[in-house]
Amino acid sequence: MHINVVNWSRRGMIMVRKNNHKKSKSALMHAKASLEIEGIHFTTQEEQLLLERANGRLSYSEFIARAREIAKNV
């Protein structure tokens, strides 16, 4: 996820990060709702993985590795 810094102060950077995380979580919840309408439901483990990626706690390669592990166990 890219972070657009609008203010170089420490507080400004923190505010931008929080705002981006909020938007990411909101987008994820909208996508989840759309999939549920289609009859596709996430497990708790899958949802947690998506939230961690949206919040920037996982790199792309870590996300893919964990997603593959989840897919193997289905």
C-alpha cells in the first residue's frame, strides 16, 4: 500500500496512515458484502489474512504464501 504524506510532521504521517487503513478496511468490507450476496463466504482465517494485508502488516509475498497454505487445507 502506498502512503501519500501530506505533512512531514510525525503526527501528520500517522494521521495519513490511519486514514489509509480505514479506507482499506472499508473497501474490504464492501468487497466481502458483495461476495456474500453471491453466496461466497470467508472463513475467520481468510478474513484475518485479508485484514492483515490491507493494514500493511504483510508483504505481498507473505500474503501469497499464507493464502496458498489456507488453500491447501481446504
